[in-house]
Amino acid sequence: MQSARNRRVLDALALVFVLAVASGGWFYPAAGLALAVLMAVAVALSLLGRFGAARKRAFCNGVCPRGRALGFALRHFARGKPLPRAFTDLSLRRGLCGFMMFCVIGSLVRALPGLQGYPSLAAAGRIFWGLCVISLAGGLVLGVLFRPRAWCVVCPMGTLQDTIAGTGARRRMTGADAPGTADSRGTALEG
Ligand code: SF4
């Protein structure tokens, strides 16, 4: 169990990390590869969760810097309103997740130099950096309009984990927005 002080330090570090990748990627596109690494960790932990070797959503609860940073940065700015129920719809979340995967894979394929070889680190990093900035922008808007971690309800990476780990139930917002609570995605399973 993290003490409140340690949690705040980790929250602040997560915020610095997220801002560094989001701003640094403009100048050094390869910085976006940090998101690719995080996505790989999320998938690996979800697979472990599927077989009972890790907690469900272990990535969301203990690793993801974006969720932690949003909860920390927006805790005094969010309106505190519940997210509209339509956002919790499983089809919507899966559609968003599928669209993200389609865009990322399609962009990576298009970045292939010719028919052979692999996308350069910078080109691949630019793709993941774009994803990082778009999701951060979405997280800020939803976080201010509703609750700090409202983004976590629709987050494609969260949905991907739910799908892999077999926890893709419909969700609703609760007041549990702070990291380290029962469900740090700020959500609760309905069924
Ligand atoms: S739902 Fe998305 S943003 Fe929220 S903690 Fe999980 S991976 Fe991070």
C-alpha cells in the first residue's frame, strides 16, 4: 500500500513524464515510442491477468502514467459531474478501441519504407506521439468537464486490457477518481 506522500510523488512524476513525452515528441518524435512500450506492458499484464498471474487492470492501477497524471493535475479543476451514461456503452468503447488499433496499424504499415524494411524509429515514434497527444487532449477535456479520470472510462487502452483480460463489462462512473482506489480507472463494474 502506497503512503499518501509516496502517491503524490509518483503522481507528480507521472505528470512530468506525460508532459515530457507530449511536448518532447514534437522535437524528438522517437519519444513517442514510450507509448508503444507502455502499450506492450499493458498487453502483457492483461495476458497475465487473463491467466490469473496478475491483477485485472494491473496496468491501469499501478503503471499507467496518463491516468495517474490526469487524476493529479485535474483534481482541483474538474467539475465533478458524472460522465453521461452513453460514454460507458461497451460497443462505443470497443469501437473506439478498434478505430485506434486500425489507425495505428494502418499508419505503421504506411510508414514502411517500400515493401521491405521497417518504419524508422522517428516515423513510428511520430505515430505513437500523435496518439499520445490526442488521448491526452481528450483526457483533459473530459477530465475538466466531468471527473479527473473520466477519460479512463472510454480509454482505448483500458478497453483493450478489458478485452484481453476478459473484464469488458459495462461500466459506470463512481466517485473513485483517485489512483490507488478500488478501481483507479474511476469506474466500477456493473455486471
Ligand atoms: S484507462 Fe487508459 S488512461 Fe486510464 S489508467 Fe488505464 S490505460 Fe491509463
